[in-house]
Amino acid sequence: MASFIDTYHYWGAEFVSYLQTTLPSLGPFFMWVSDIGDPGLAFTLYFPAVVALHAGVGVRLMWSIVFCEWSNMILKW
């Protein structure tokens, strides 16, 4: 299992390196994507906007945000 994870990380780093050297003009786009995916925005911007449109969907969004943040914290621990 460890060799699979090592291989997975290696090829992930190789892919990122390839993107950075081949498509340097897309750097600002990927930074923007990273910014809009910030978990802080999920609580302060996306959740209130979705609740204003549909309360049930907003509650499901909040539970998915909480689960994703919790699992991210547990898996990094």
C-alpha cells in the first residue's frame, strides 16, 4: 500500500510540474480556482446565498461542508 501512495504522490507532483512548465499562463486561473474553493467562502458566501434561494438545499450544503472539513481534518491528522 505504501508503494501505491508513494507512486500516486510522485505522479501527482510530476503532473503539477508539467502543468507549471507547459502552461505558465494558466497560473492566475488556477489561483482563482483555488481562491473560490476556499472553505471560508463556503460559510460566509456560498451558504447564505444558497439558503436565500432554497433552505433545504442550504442545509444539505452546510452538512456537506461540515463533513468535508471534518474528514479533511481527520485525514490530515
